[in-house]
Amino acid sequence: MYSCSDDYDLPDKTPGWLGSSIYAYLKDKGNYTNTVKLIEDLDYTEVLAKTGSKTLFVADDDAYARFFQSNPWGVRSYEELTQSQKRLLLNSSMFDNAYLLEMMPNLSSSSMGSDGTYLDRNRCLRQPTSVAVSDYIGFVKWDSLYNGQTVLPKTENLGRNNAGGRADKDYWARFREQSKGGIYMVSDGTAPLMVHWIAGQLGEQKITNDDFAKIVGKERQPNDAYVFGSKVIEQDITCQNGYIDVLDNVFITPENMAEMIRTNGRTTLFSHMLDRFSAPYYNGSLTRQYQQLNPAVDSVFEKRYLSARSQGGSALERDPSNNRVSYYLTYDPGWTTYYNASHGVQVDMGAMFVPSDDAIRKYFLDGGGGQFLMDAYATEKPVTAENLMFNLDQVPLEVIQALINNLMKASFIETVPSKYLTIMNDARDPMFSNAATVEEYKAKIDTCLIANNGVVYVMNEVYTPAKYASVSAPALVGDSLRIFNWAITADDKYITNPNSAPLNSFISTYLLAMSTNFSFFIPTDNALQTYYDPVYMSHTQPYVLAFRYDSRSTSNPVTARAKKYDPLTGEIDSVYASVTISSTIVNNRLKDMLDAHIIVDSTAAKLGVYDGNEYYISKGGAPVKVSRPNDGINGMTVYGGWQLNHPGQECHVKEIFDKSEKTNGYGNGMTYVIDRPIQSTVKSVYSIMNDDENEDSPYREFFELCNVDADVIDNSGFLDEYTNIKEKDNARNRYMVFVSGKCMDQNVRFFNTYRYTVYIPTNESVREAINNGLPTWTKISEYIAGKQEVLKAHENEWSDEEVAAFTDDYKQKAQAMVTCLLNFVKYHFQDNSVFVDNNPIETTAYETACINNVTNRYITLEVSSANGKSLDVKDKDGNTRHVITEEGQERNYNML
């Protein structure tokens, strides 16, 4: 038998080879009396005196002496600390696991790494501590002030610039009433994590020593470790129940980014704007926890921010009354456990580039980049520094969110100073491109604030969001442009769920392409009271739609009603029809309208509609005519195909906004407010060429050639191989030029949408081609009929083989004639729209609808214009034809 001593008879005995416990070590040292008192007062003596797994960050008595001289709580001695403050000091510096410092950046992994361990090394930035959210609950008096501002957020928004004229909901108002007394609350309902800076993790995330120095404000040596801003001056003191790390200073876990912005004294104006998105939310769990010690307390609230990403990674889009809102931040800056969804809660946190108060004043006053917002909304008080906070409150939340969101970045580790060139704005353009070097960029940072959920960079200038600089900005601030503004922004929050987007066009993102040059036409809300619906125009009863904006609806604020329309008289009923216009129809029409009102200029000159021409192609592919652009609001007019076909309905430009890069340094074009929506033609190529069945039409001869004789196709043998009727119908359609469709009459079969040109030869030139041997449908039909008569006359004389040979011969010849005729016709249908316009056109080859059967490629034409107001077309035989543009022929070219 053997006898031994079991050193692991827990919890009463400890291994003989280990040192003392954490508690004993601190007590024996003699210079950690404040920490020892915390342990004893909070009943942690037994926990930290016996074996277990703890890591404790401590500060000695000298550090506490400095702490009591200056700290955020204003306490001057240990005796002045409240129980809650004691818990915060101890619990926020303690882990429930034993960690060597070099191991703290490692995370457990479900898969084995190359080193044979299940560790994700050097990725961890933040660690959960023993702190409880309930430790942060405090009472905020109804009239508490901080830096001269009420602690409980307050807005003076009057609502006169808001949709519906209603003031912002002041969610905090009842708690600012003296009768209420105040509110029990926490700044967030999730427990903060400890941020640490350790060599392995810094290296892995490519955070340089210069980055660290700028963010923390201290120089670090290779093996240094820091917690928030405190240096670990003694590392990994091994105790029987864990490790002790000694800090150079007492640290209080910093608040979240929103609170750091509120309390630092440099960013009061931005904090005020940010807090307009905040509201008190009742927290039942915290209430019950707090009532165990304070039964008289009725409710505990948490301060949260309406945002696309909040606690748990979910959106917070409903206010405390469960009403859905239309404004929200990118993420909740008060969410203490905020994390970048791509990296995870312990790996990353957020970053905000917050302008200082001086920068805000410069931006909104004295001709700064935000003055246009003051011009639009500061109508109650003079635009002065003294009135700035009030005037900022008048900017609608849907508008000011663009500025704030542009300054909120999802990732801290991707936005440290050394990576400044990769930090993008809301248009995915480099945000700090005005800094030539990293040193120049760092000079723009006033100070850095390390929060528990991110880093706040206090900047000495404001960085304008592309939404303010782009052509869509006037819609954002225009109170008469709400319908188009909603259509522009309706899809914004569905980027990650595009199938749920109302319009599924994401036009807001499209218009933020700052390297593109746009001409953007925005019809007023009043202009959209009359929209000649192109779909209903093909119905027995056409309708005109009247769009309206209802600010009370956050999900579908734009609706439409219908009025009967008589296309013969042009009269519109004065009363609304009983037909229901669904949201699907509304969104479909808005999407089409957006595409019809955007012209993209891809030229290097970026002249837009000032390049001398009149005809342009919209994003949707429809032609747009712009006349007298240089006359501005005194004569500039715009026409879609509908306007050109209905004289007197042209669109007049009422306001012009220069959002160009040339003028502003950052921009992407020009915006024009118009009094009617630009509408595409409802005429088809078929209807134009049919010309109201006018036998004397100048298009008649070519039109006849385009009307394929179905009997000729059937009798020429093209369909002989098919026995199924549906297959025969489909095969026959492949030879048609015009086919029945969803438009007013017939479509060109080989057209998809817009962007085509049809050259119609004169009647005389068609007859000349026919005289020179061009087949016609009549001639082919007569040829087939003649051959069929011959066949009939010999049906009793010829053998089956002779009949088959004769039939095969005449059908091949008929097919050749059909192919010749169809190729002739299709050669006049060109891909891409070309207009007779003012500027010369360099010789350009365009494909036609005619295919070379040998190469199986489309045959091209060459189009040019030597001096404008002319158009020359050169075919493959070298013949040049001229579009007739003489005086009096205006109706015969550029027909839309």
C-alpha cells in the first residue's frame, strides 16, 4: 500500500508548489489596500482567497491616490464610493477565467489550426468581465445638466419642415418634468467588455505603433500591454487561483461611444444631433433585478438609438410606443457590445469620426458645406452660432441621418489611422482623400476617445456625405419633392435583403456614384398629380394616376388614385375612379419614372445637357429632348416622347441645383426641378409607320414590306418540319417583324426595350429597289400561287418523286426571296439610338437586325454627321444614304 498527499482536495487545500491566492498576495503586499477593501466590502474575500480561475487587473495605492484627486465620479476618498461604484471598480477589472496576457488575444475555434490547436490566435480585442449591467443603473434627475446641457435629451424641433408638419416626438419629455423627478436608467442594457492592446493582436490586425500612439496617446514598446488607456506595469503575477496584472492607473470602464461624445466637452453639438435618435426603452429584466435591492423603484429604462443594427444585431425601427419610424442610424452607438457583423463581438468594435463643435459651426455657418441645410430649414431664427443648436433641430431626422451615418464606420480595426486611404464614405469613395499622407490625416484628428464599444475620433472638420453632394440631395431637402425622395431612398435599408425592397432599384446607391456625371430631373409632388399611365393607355379605359405622399405611413407613404382619361379628347375626369391602384403598381411606376428622369453623361468633358445637343437617352433607355438649357428657369424645357407627341405638355424647369464636381469639388452633376413628369411615348414603331392607315403616307411602301405575309411563310416550307400547332406558331413568329404585344398595338419582334433606330426609306426609293429586283410579299405570294397551279395541273401526270422535287425547288426559291426581303427590311433596324442633332457625329459602326448567315454575326452600318442637323448612313456596299432633314420635314426624323 502507498500513502500520498492529495494537493487538490478543493476547495480547502491548495497545491504546495503554487504561491498564495490573489487575495493573500494583495493583502501581503501592503500597497493594495484599496483593492483589498473592495474585495472585502463586496464579499469576494472567500472567492479570491481560494483556488479557482480568475484574472484581476489591479492598481496600487499610489494610483488610487491619484484617482481620488481626479475622477469622473468626483469622489475624493474610498469612503465616498457607493456600493455600485465599488462593484464597477472591481468587477470590470476581473475575468472569470485565468489568462496569461499573451493568451488573451486568442479565441477558441471549432476547427483545428495549422499549429494543431483549436485556437484562433491574436484576434481578440475585447474580453467580457465580471461586471453586471445592473451595476450601471443610476437615477438621472429631471433637470440634471452636464456641460450646460440637459443630461436627458431634448429637442426643440417645431415640425414645420417635417412630413405632415408634426414636431419630432420628444420621447424624454415626461422624464424632464419636475413632477416626475427623473428616471432610473442605464446607457445600455448590455454589459461592456474590456478593450486590451496586446502585441500579438495588434500585429495580426495590422495596428501599428503609430496607430496606437495616436489612439491611446502613449508610446508603446514591443512587449507592452494596455487595458483601455492604462499600461500593465507588472504582468502575469501567478497565484494559486489565477493571475494578477498591475496597472499604472485605476481605470473605470469607459462609457459607450454615444456617452463619450456627450460628455467629453468637445462634441456637444454633434451629441445633440445624435441624441435626437435616442429614446428611453423600458427594461423588464433590469427592473426586476434592481427591485430586489430597491423595491420602491417602479421602472428601469435603457437609452437606445433607433438604428438599422442594435442589440442582438437586430434593427431598432420602432419607438417606445411600438410605432415604426422612417429614420435610423447605421448602428446603435450606445450598444455597449456593438460589433462588426463580419468579425464578431470580441474581435472588433465601431469607429466614429465626430466633428468638434468648432468644426460643426464652421460647416453650417459662413458658407460651409452644410449651409444649404440652414437655407432650407433654419426659417425661425437667424443662422448664428448662438442659434445653431435650435436650427439644427429643425433639420428633419430623415435628412440629418445622412450626415451622422456617413461618420459612423462599422469596423475599428479597418479604420485605424494607417488605413485612412481605405476608409470609405457613403458613396464608397475615399473619405479622407484630401489628406496626402498619413501624417496629414492624423493632423485632422483633434483627439481620440476610447469607448467600450469603439473609438471616437474627434475631427477638426466635417466630412460631407455624398448624399449631400450628389444630384439626389435636392430631393432630400425639398419639401415639395417628397414623392421622388421616398422613391429614391425606399430601398436603402434592404441592401442585405434586396428581394424585400419596395422598388428593388436601389437608385439611391446608383445616384451616389460620384465619378459619374448625372442630369437628374425631379418632378414636384404637384407635378405627379397627373401621370399618363403608359400601361393603362393600352386598356379599354385609360387612366391618369395622381400620386400623393402621406407622412403618416412609414411603410407605403406614396399612394396613387386613378382618373379616367379620354385619349381622343385629352380630357381627364374631375372625380377619381373606383379602381384600386396597388402598392405594387405604384412602386413599379415610380421605378420606371426614376429611370426616365436620369441622364448619364459618360464623356470626359462632363457637360451634361449643356454639350450643344438636344437629344439624350435616359437611364431607362427612353429618349429625352432638352431645349434651351442655357436659359435656365427662364426657358429651359424638357420633353419625353409623350410630351413631343402632345404639344403643350412640355416640362418646364423651375429650379436648378449645381451639384457638379467642377463647381463644388465633390459632386456628380446637375439637378433640375420640373413641373411635369417626363413621360415616354406610347407610340410604337408600328403605329408611326402605319401613320393612321394613311395611304399617302411617306412610310407606306416600307411599312408594307415590314408586314410579313404569314401565308407566304407557311407556304414557303419554313414550317414543314413542325407538326405541333404551338411549335408552328412559334416558328412562324421568328419570321415576323411586328408581333402582338403588351403595348398599344404591335411590337417589333427583335426589339427588347428602347435604344434602337429605324431608317425608313422613302416610297420612291423602295419602289426603285423593287424595280431593281427586290421581292415583295405580293410577288412571293404570286410566285408560290403560280407554282401551286402548275403542280395542280400535273398532279395526275407526275410521280411522287417528281412532285416532291418540283415542290422542294419552288419552296427553296420562295425561301430565298423571303430571306432577301427580310434581310432588306432588318438592315434598316439598327441597334442603339442615333438622333439628328446639333453636334457632328464621328463615323461609328452600328449593328443592325440583319445577320450574315456565313459569319452568323450582325451586319453593320456606318453612321456619321459632318456638321450636325444631318445624318449620313453608309451600307456595306459603300452606298451613303442621307436622312431627310430639310425644312418642313421635321415630323419625319427623330420620331419617338
